[in-house]
Amino acid sequence: MPKLDESLLADLPPFSLLERSQIREILDRAVSRRYEEGTAIFREGHDADRFFLLLDGYLRVVRSTPGGDQVIVLHISPGQLFGIAPALQRDTYPATSIAAAESIALSWPVSLWSEFTARYPGFASESYKTLGQRLGQIQETLTEMATQAVEKRVACALLRMVNQSGRKTGEGIEIAFPVTRQNISDMTGTTLHTVSRLLSAWQKDGIVSSTRKHIVVTDPHRLVVLSGVQG
DNA sequence: TCATTAAGTATGC
DNA sequence: GCATACTTAATGA
């Protein structure tokens, strides 16, 4: 187990109000683990015995329908808590978390949740704040799915990933983790064929540039226009 | 407008 | 060289 430094947590919202010594206590009780791309950190319906913090990498949060197809509910970026079933009064995980890229996460036993929220100022409020933000985002994409045409949904999905993980390159802003057409169709409720056609067309128009599992948005503004922000 | 089917090419371990 | 990712056209709801 590598030695963990306090500076890992000091700047993250759930810990930003804490003393150095408090962060040390929290870190001393954490387990750090690395996850290969494609690995599940935990699965929907399983016993929620731990909660997690993503230090590095990206996660897909996935729910499976009875029919067998899966829906990508949201993505987790570094610095975010996840698998916080105890905050939802649940004893099983409501969704599956998969490493979209190689990732590193800390985790603690759920038994520590009540202790953390009680002892550390700001931990609880920050946790519920991120939960609230996630709920809002899910509701937004839900109404988007119900009301918008496929092209707009795919444009929105790309923009969301860019906003969450985008890094600037020479040609534009690239999505920082591997994404397939299938992944995007799982986020937008369409087929990989439709996503492929849209991306091909946008590439021809100079809006995006993509290779296998890798997408760069070369003209974010036009993608925003396609996403149908009203105006 | 979009899913489905089907049949192909490209890419990377 | 095989599995996986991706492309494209045709058809029909």
C-alpha cells in the first residue's frame, strides 16, 4: 500500500474545511486501489459495504434494464465521491460503476459514514450537495431524452463529457477518457449506428474529429448550436 | 425521423 | 489473425 499524502484530499470539496490532522485520520483509514479500464468497482444490487472517492481516472455509472440493455446514467470525474449508498439510506448500490479509463479510488467501510458526517464539518453538506447536483443532472438528461431529437441528445452528451473532462489540444477539446459509439448510444437511448452516422457527418463538417475510442470536439460552438440551446 | 439488418472496412492486441 | 470498433447502404416502421 503506497503512502498517501494529505494534499490528495485537501483541495477536494468534501474535505476542504478540514484540518490537516483530520484529513490524516481520514486517509489513514482509507484503502487505495487501482482499477483497469473496463473493471467494475461495484455492481448494482450488491451489498454496499464501502463508499469511495475517485482520485484519478473516469467512471461510467451504469444501470441495467430487465431487458438486458444498459443505460449510462452519468460519469464520475476525479475528486468526486461515489458509491455513497449510506447517504441514500440504502444498503445496496443503486447502480454499477465501471472504470472508463484506468482509475484509482480510495474507499472506506460504510460503518465510517456516520462518523465522518458527524465529526467533520462540511463533509455531510458537501456530500449532499454533490448528490443534489447529480440528481439535477439526471433529471435534465431525462427530460432531454423524452423531448429532444436524437441529434440534439448526442450533441448534449458530447458536450457534457467535454465539460466534465475536456482538455485543450491543438485541434480542439478532447474527451479525456475512451468512449465508443456504443457508449454514446447507451447514454442517449439510440443505436451505435445512428451515433456513428452523426459523428461521421460532424467530422465532415469539421465539428468533431474522432478515431477509435477517442473524440476531439474541434468546433464546440457549432456543437452547442446543434444541441439546441434556445435562441 | 430513426431502428434494424446486413455487410463491409479498420484497428489494435 | 482474431475480436472489437467503426462505417455505410438499404429497407421499412
